[in-house]
Amino acid sequence: MAEEQIEGRNPVLEALRARHPMIKIYLQKGELGKALRDVVRMASERKIPVHYVESHVLDRMATTRNHQGVIAVAAGWEYASLETIFQKAEERRELPFVLMLDGVEDPQNLGSIIRTAEATGVHGIIIPERRAAGLSPTVSRASAGAVEYVPVVRVTNLSRTIEELKKRGLWFTVAEMDGELEYDQADLTGPIGLVLGGEGGGVSRLVAEHCDQKVRLPMWGKVNSLNVAVATGVLLYEIRRQRKLKDG
């Protein structure tokens, strides 16, 4: 299995808590704050070697902007299966709540989306194999460690995957600028798959055609669209709000 670096206090802590397979951890020499002391304690419990190095060594190793004094060398992230999503929903005794991203290429955006998805209880995220960001140290850092808790499934064909999941009871909603309904007027309860597009072209025509309803986010300013991570956050919280109202 390929090795990856996990960088920053929260990503490393969450990886340790989730028992992500680790090979070794590098810590900056000097006085340790509480978070880094927790890293040392958990690494000791799991018998993971800890190496204390000068700050400039971590600076050279880092692939993200800010290592915060800690870098873990770990096994690469594994992609989940579609079945994992349904298992997670069943464990929580909830209707499936799936997020599908069509071509999000910026790893910072993907990480931010994963963080919000974890906060709103999404059972899994589906991304395409090609022309999209995958799991990486940058994504882990941007997700603040949430990547350890949200199953990410990579598929070869989004349209076929939508049809497969429809057979299992999911209703698909796509966010587009010309959606027929404003997002808060649409029924977003029940087993749902939410589809958003990438930074450039949005959702592909073929994928959008396979969805059951189109919604839009109203815009009152001069710009005509939102960053995909922001738009995703608005919609995920609306789904969670509607579910809460329905559940009473």
C-alpha cells in the first residue's frame, strides 16, 4: 500500500483516533502543547515510533502550507465501496444521505466539503475516478481530519452509479443555476443523493439528466455563483434541517 503524509495537529490526531495505519510520526523539537502531547500519548499506546526533529526538517518534508509541528507517515487512504454507505446509514438507523461530486478538482475544496459532510451526517461521498481530486495530504489537512470518518467512494461512471442507487431507493437532487425550484422549496427528505459540480463546468449534462429534480441557490448580488464548497454546505444543512423537521 502506498504511503502518504498526514500534516497538522487535527488531521494527525483524528487519524490516530480513527486508528489509521501509521508507520512513524515526526514532531518538532521543543515544548509541546496539549494537542501534540496527545499525539505522543496515542502514538505510544499504539507503539508508533516518534522522531523529534528541527523545524526546518518538517518545513522541507511538508507538502501542505502548515505542518503545525507534526507530520505522520501513514498508509494511503483507502476508498470505500457503495455498500459501506448503506451500512453506515443502517448503523445510525437513518435513511441514506449521499453526496456526489462531479469533477471537483481543487483538493482544498474537496477537503472543505468532506469536513462539512462529516458535520452534517452524510453517510458517504461519491467522486469520479477521472478529472477530479482524490484523497491526499492536502485534502486531509483541509478536512481537519474529517476524511477519517466519511467514506469516499470512487466510481468509473457517475450516471450508472445514480441509476444503481435509484434502484436502492435514493432520490437524486442536482444543484444547478437554472434549477426549477429554489433549494428551500424542494423536498429534500427521504433517501437522498445530492449532486454538485466542479469549479469550472458544473455538473455534466448527462449526469444532470439522470437526476430527479433540479434546485438552485438564489443570488441577490452581482456574482452569479458560489464556490462549490460553500454551495455544498448550504444544501447539506438544508437537507439536515428538513430531516430534523420531519423527524419532529
